[in-house]
Amino acid sequence: MNIDPQIGTSRSNSLQIPTTSVDGDGSYTSSYNNNDEFGNLTTTIFQPIVPEELSPIIVNQPTATMITPFRLGKSREEMSPKELIDFVISPVPQCQKVLCKITRSKEGFGKLYPQYELYIEEIVEAGEEEKKTFLLSARKRKNSKSSNYVITIDKLETGIIPKNTVGKVRSNFLGTAFAIYSNGRNPFKNEPNLDNKSPIREELGAVVYDPNILGFKGPRKMTVLLTGMTRSGQRPDFRPIKESQTLIGKFRNGDHRDILVLHNKSPQWNEETQSYVLNFNGRVTLASVKNFQIVHDNDLDYIIMQFGRVEEDTFTMDFMYPMCPLQAFAIALTSFDAKLAYNSTNSSNKEIAVITGGTRGIGYAISQKFAQNGIRCVILGRNKETIENSINNIMMINDLEHVGMVCDVRNYEEIVNNISKLGNINYLINAAGISSDNLVVKLKEQEINNIIQTNLFGTIFMCSNIVKYMIKQKQGGCIINISSVIGINGNVGQSVYAASKAGIIGFSKSLAKELGSRNIRVNIIAPGFIETDMISALHRFGKPEDIADAASYLAKAQFITGQIIIVDGCLNI
């Protein structure tokens, strides 16, 4: 889904960040600063600090009414290379906004490795020619397993190794996490062209991309990580020598001390344009899924950085304290990376399948199979970490965007909230299921409730919500509910489980009759004993992939509805 620019005026506000102070007993307390009636800050804003530090880290943001456009004190020709390097790695002064343009060149043989140039813009009077000063250039390195950008203060020339390198951007293999460094020695590997006594690179920031913030509607979620600032407005020297000490390492371990955590602002739905929009105050003129604004969660109207397209290969980039030019340029480069464009052209016309229980066993196998068939998957599960791992694995199958959502199918309200974030839905596969094997006289009430609510109620809740959207879409649809041969034949110690699976069969057959006139097909798959986490100890035959093959067939079988497909290897013949 593209994001359209919206012209208008935003509300002025100041960024509020938690304050950390030391209590009399040596403990640490977080609080928030307040604004006076005129919107001005009344106290200093502190970033949380680690106990052994004596000086807190501070980010002191002015109100928007105090902000003025930044101007270079010298022309580029008057600045030495050292002065240029010092400028691009230093935070922009407070109360000033830097207005920039980025150009992209894809000429010649290097179309896969385009060149980017960053220019600082100057405010000019109406009728005057645009004034801009070249500042930085970057190019994606060839022969690299992951995305790797080199940033220099010189203009790049084809076939010539860049001089005066000031920074680098490196991604993980999946292209979902990026680290931003100054030019220096990598402490995690031996670099033969650098002396071991060379300075270790400084980590300037990081960007983490998660499944998009509005399901399939809108941009991917960006988390921007920066080091906090000192009282004097300077960036502390940050040169980690262990992976766990890096910004991404600390963030993923839940250690947010000394880190400023920012996110891209969620766009708002515009009824007039029927699209999601952001307010760029006229600085962005073309719709693009790559357009974004970076904010702090405590003040969503204070824009620390914004980036967007104005022409096919021209973009605006504006930023403020505490960012430096190198950080802002590097963050923009991450949004250009091809691996992030999962929800653009390649995915816009693809079918969508919602799969419950899609993180393991049968549900996970179906997710993989559907992804192989070119279907975009929305995986629902209860464990965030398991969902993320499953999504990352499925994304390696193709260049489509697949989404994970934390959702308990027993909770009707959670289902309503999550489904409302999605676009058109073509398939629903209810594979979430649990079992608690025991004789009925030994089952506790909570065990009985969990089995019935997850297996039967969860299936009914999902169908009742998804069906509403399928009917509204007027494109038909396909629902596949996973039952079990035990729901047909029963089994000792699984009476409640059998009841829940038999209920799915009766419900599905009735639903197929209700929805037939709407061109929505409903079928049931009844697996035999399958090697999953739930029953692997039984050492029975059958694999989740066998069920996935059956689901793939039913998804395309346009003249089959209301049927039970038994997949048990002739166990019941």
C-alpha cells in the first residue's frame, strides 16, 4: 500500500523522554518533563542511565516555534576534509533543522548498485534559483552477502575506490537490521588492510525493520536506535567490542539504557484519497511506501527526521538534533534497500492467506507451502518470538511480504482488532489446536475449557470475522479448517479433544451451505497421526508437509466445498 503525501500544518510540540534520577536509597526513578502553558520545556529531559554512571545522558529538545533552518557557515570549498568529516559526524545544533535532498543515479552498468548523493538545501526567496551544497555520497558494495553501503565526502566515480570514507552501513543476511558505523576497524573480524592499532569504528546508530505496522496496509515498522546525548549536547563515544554491546544487541536483550529508541510514525487513513497519509508540510510530493517520519513515542508530532520522494530519483530528507548528517543519510539508505520492498510491486497483487497456529507443526508447514505457491501469509500465534522466527524463515522462500501477528484465537476482541488491520483476504486456514490427553474423569475444568475454546471456539471466532470481510470483498474465498480423524472415530484418553474436532466438522459443513451462494468454499482436513510437537512421542507416520499438500490442493479446487479430506495413510481403512 502506497503512502500519499498530505499537505498541511502540523502541531508544534516538544519531545518528552523519560528522566532518570537517583533517590536517597541509591535506586533509580524515571519521570517525565512537562511543558508550560506556552509549550516550552520547564525541566531538563534525561535519557535513562546505568547505575555506575555519574552523569545522566540527556536529550533536550526545543519547541517547534524556536526551530530555524540550518545554514552552513562556510562554503564547501572553504572547508578542509577534516572540517567536513567533523561536520558530518557532529549532531546538528539544537533549535535548527537541516533541509536536504538525495539524488539517486542508476546509469550504466551499475544499475544494481546505484549511487546516492546528499545535498544541503538553503532557503531561497520566491523566484530565486535553488541553492544546494554537495555533502556526502554512497554506493552499495558489490560481492557482499548482505547489504553494505560505503559513505564518503567525495563524489563517487565509476570504477574508482572512494577516498575519504566517513561511514558504512551493514545489514544482516535478511536485510531486516542495519548498523551504522564511522570509518574504522571492525573489532569482530581481522581486516588485513588495517593495523590492529587502528581506531575501532564508532557505532553511530542502527535501524531494525519489523513486519509492517498496519498489517499489509502501509510501511514496515522502523525502529531507529541512537546513543543518548551528554548534557552539553554531544554524542558519547560508543565503540562496542562485543555483539551483545552493540545497539541492536542491547535492544534485543531488553537493555534500553543509554539508547534513544525512535520509530516511524504510523500514517493515518484518509477517506478522501482512500489511502494512508503522512503530513510532510509540502516537502514530499509523490506517494511511496518508502516515505517515512521518525518520532519518539512520547511525542508523535515532533518530527526528528522525515524522508520522502519528490521525483522518480529525487528525495527530500530533513532532520534535527540529536542526529548528525551521516546518521540521517545512513537511515535513508536503509529504506532504499531492495530487500525492504516486500510490500511494493511484487506483493501488491498477490493473494493473502490468514493462518492460525502458523508457527509450528501443521500450520507452519501450510504457511511454507502457501508461500512457495506465491501466496502472502499472515501468521497468527501467541508467542512473539516464535512468530518472528517463523516469519523470517518464510521470507527466505521468496520476495513477498509475510506478516506475523500476536493473537489468541480464544479472544474474540483480539481477533477483531487484528483482522481489521488487513486488506483483502483470500484464504483462512484454522490450524491452531491443543490437546490434553487424559481420561475424562481426570480432566480438570481448565483443561476442558482450553481445549474447547482453542480448537472449536477459536475456529468459529476466526470464521465469523473473516467471512464478513470475504463477503464484503465480493471475490469469494476459501476456508480450510483442520480437524482430526479422532473427531470422526474417537480415541481413548482424547474424548474432549475428539468433541472439539467433531464440532469443527459439523460447524464447517453447515458453514459451507451458508456461504456457497457467496462463492466461499469451506472444507475440512482430518489428519491422522502426524509428527508434530503435540504427538511426536507416539512415533506414528505422517508429516506436516502431507497436510500442507492437501491444503494447497483444496485452496485451488474451485468445485469442492463441504467435504472432509482424510489424510492418514490409510490408517482407518
